[in-house]
Amino acid sequence: MNFITDAAIKAVKELYNTDITADAISLQETRKEFEGQLTIVTFPFTRFSRKSPEQTGTEIGEYLKANVSEVSAFNVIKGFLNISIADDYWLNTLYNQILSADFAEPQANGQKVMVEYSSPNTNKPLHLGHVRNNLLGFSVAQILSAAGYEVIKANLVNDRGIHICKSMLAWQKFGNGETPESSGLKGDHLVGKYYVVFDKEYKKEIEALKAEGQTEDEAKKNAPLIKEAQLMLQKWEAGDEEVIGLWKTMNSWVYAGFDETYKRLGVAFDKFYYESNTYLLGKDIIEEGLAKGVFFKKEDGSVWIDLTEDGLDQKLVLRADGTSVYITQDIGTALLKYNDFGMDKSIYVVGNEQDYHFKVLFLILQKLGKADTNSLFHLSYGMVDLPSGKMKSREGTVVDADDLMTEMEQTAKQRTEELGKVEGFSEEEKSALYHTIGMGALKYFLLKVDPKKRLLFDPNESVDFQGHTGPFIQYTHARIKSVLNRAGVDFTERTSVSTLAAEERELIVLLNQFPDIVAQAAEAYSPAVIANYVYELAKAYNKFYHEHSILQAEDEVSKKFRLQLSAASAKVIKKGMALLGIEVPERM
């Protein structure tokens, strides 16, 4: 719509003898209750028109209508000039752009970005929090790719440390050689089971020591199990063969389990980093920073950075004994990733409880001269809550991702069968459909909300074929495909339609916005922008579908045109949902 901006600049010059630039023109979508598709805010022009906002709007509107063939009408409401664009323009847009094979296809922008997400621990299965993280990370990667970026999807796996040793020790002591094969449990669930076993046995030891007169803190430190776990960690760090062997075996079980969960969730990665390979990184950078005066050493030999002038505090970066802390590893890993890929931007998808950590990390990297302010971004997101009693969790504290997906598929099955949407489906087709709808419901519900917001996820509410949900959009797509499949005519050629009904025009206007919506979502790192757009598009299509007969249209030209509009709608719905990682069924 640059032609409207250009024409408005000319109008101001000719009417008021004033030169303005494009950024002086506020062009926005016309509100639904008013006629028109574009609105120019006229208040800023009154200082050189020396007339009321209404009169100024009327004069500019008259100029545009007289000089721009695409402007068919206008109206002025207070300081807002609402412009109606001619049907010819929208028809040309449909045929020349929206229906073309390359509509909204990525145009490479030469920028490389890494999106790091998931970051699981290898001592337990993925849970509901991980689900939001994975869906956000994967969707943002899809959106950035659609916006022309070269994207690397990365996963930093927390595969070492005391929490891993707890699972290993509990399995060694209480496992009786149990394996995923012998138990029938997924590997990540089996290892998670022993993390819980450790916790139970550890608590028993604490209670026993307290009964002997020790304080809570003393008992926690002196319990034999925690001492054994700490010894195991030391042996791991020293490269003890037996400990390393057990660690590799149990981690292999977990990775097999994670792979299954990731596949079911529909997310993937291009590169895996492992903390066992990165935990010693960063120490050499600390030496470099000391030489530059970025860090300082305290009397005990520990190394710190003072960020008080930046509104933060002093932060430890190396312990007195020379061992690293998390921030040290993260500095080293950030540089390792850059050396591997040389990306222009690095996005970390991590919950908002780590906001402070990332402020510190980014500041340190900037002060070291290893990054600039625009090359790092923390995509911070809120917690996911469930209505109490809605889902049982495996360990009584968190909701397991696999259990959640199973429940979503069961809910989808129940709802779909109640509505009779699977007539003529084989058992295999039914199963695939329940998975598609269940996952669509889960993903859409979690992604339609701005990432920063905490959200309440209700599995039942998410599988609603009428609400602001994934299944509503999926059903709309299936409905369109059903119409297209029953068309019985070739509708590939341009028709002679010259005027549009309001619902037809609204659809074309919405479809035309899709590339801009992708660009907005990429800039904001927000799948919610896409999710809400696709919902509006599905609603607009349903309104069009109910107002206008397609297969029984009044004439052949109208029939073919409405089929073309339907095909374009199905294409954009499918593309939009794919950016959310959601499949759309061809029939239901």
C-alpha cells in the first residue's frame, strides 16, 4: 500500500505547500465498524492545513479520490480518513499475488540466526513447561525461516551434574538391573523414576539423622546418600571408567525417550550441544577479561564483575578454587556457538525465572566485546498452569509431556466422535486424525498467547470446534478442502468477476496481509501474531461460506471465483498453521 502513502505525501504538498516524509503518515487498518480498508490519521496535518481534522481529512480524501485510480471512496470520522480501495485492485492482488505459487515464500535476507530451545535435564522426562518451551522455540524458528533468515535450531542438553548422579546412584542401589526393555518404560521415564527414588530415600535418611539430634541443615549435608552422590560426581569429573560407563548407558536411555517425545510433539533440532562438553569452557575468557579490566579478583582469589553501574549487582564468574559457575559456562558456550556458525543473532528460549541471569550474561558478553546489544535476545516466557485436578502428574508435582499428549489425543477422539466427524475413516486414519487434532489443540492454545504471559491451560477448552482454538481452524481447512474436492470444474483460469461482495473483499484483504503478518511475528518473536491472524482468517472464511453459496452459486463465473477464493484461503491457513508447527487435516 505504498501508493497510498506516496499519494498522501503529494496531497499535503499540493494542498498545503508542505513537504513531509513517509514516516509522518500514520497508515492503519480501518476499524471493522467503519467502511474502508485503510485509515490515515489526519491530526498531525492540522498544523500546516490550519483547519479542523475533519476538514483536513475531507480535503485529502477528495484529492486521493480524484488522483488515485485505486481509491473508490472515502469517509471521515473525526480525525480519521477511511479509504475504500477499488475492487479492481483487490482482484488483481488475488490473481497476481495471492494465487501465485510463490506467494509468501521466503526471500533470503542474508541474516543467520540461532534459536536455542528445549534444554532438558537428562535425569527426568520432559514436562508441561518443556512443552511450551519446545513449541515456542520451534515456531519462532519456523517464522524466522519464513521471514528469510537462515535458522539453526539448537538444543543445549544438561547432561551432567549432581542431579544426574542422583538418578545414577539410586539406580545402582535400588534398580536391580532394571532397563527400559525389562520394565517396558520409556528410557526417560525409567531414569526419572530413580531420581524420585533418590529423593524419597534421601528424605528418610534426613529424618533419621534429625531423630538423632541433628538440625535440618546438618542432616541434609551428612546424609550418606548425598555424600555418595557428591563422590560419584567427583569420580565422573575425574573420568572414572565405571561411573562414565553407567552415565553413558543411562543417558542413552534418556535420549531414546526424548527422541520419541520430540517426534510426537513435532519439533526438531539441527545441532545438539552437551553440557558435559561445555562445562569447562569460559575459563580462558575470564583470564582475557581480567587483563582487559572487565573482571576483578578478590583477596580469596575469586573473580567477579561489578555491574552496579548497570543497575545490577556484583556477579561471581570464577570460584576461589578455580572452578567455573553457570555464567562462566554460558559465556564459553555462547562463543563456541558463534565460532561454529557465525550467526548474526542468538535467541535463547528460556523461562522468565532466568531473566536476571540473561541480563548479566548479555552484559558480560558486550563488555568483553564478544557481542553487541542487538545480537542477543532472551525470549522469556511465563509458566503454564493447569486447572486443579484436571490432570494427574506422574510424580505428583509436574505434568509429564507424554501423559499430556496422550490425554490431548483422548480428548480429541472423544470430541470428534461425539460430533460424528470420522464417518468413513479407517482405524489408522482415525488414529492419525486424533493425533493431528490433539496436537493442534495443544499447540494452538499455548501459542496464541503472548509468550511473556503466564497462562492457564485447560485441555478440555482447547479441543473446541467452535471457539478460538486450533480444532476450529483445522475444521475450517477440512471444510474448504471438502468443497474444493467436490467442485467438479477447473477453476485455475482468471474469471471475469469485476465486483466483490463485502465478505469476498474482506477475505482478499486478510489474505493479502499474510506476508506482513509473518514479518511482524518475526520481528516480535511471537507466534501469537500468526495464531491470532489465522483465527481471524478462518472466521472470515466461515462468514463468507455462510453468506455465499459456492457449489450452488448463481452462475458459473461466481462459482469458479469463489472456489479460487476458497483455495487461496486453504493455502494461507495451511501455511500459517505450519508456522505454529500445526498440521491441518484434508478431511474430517
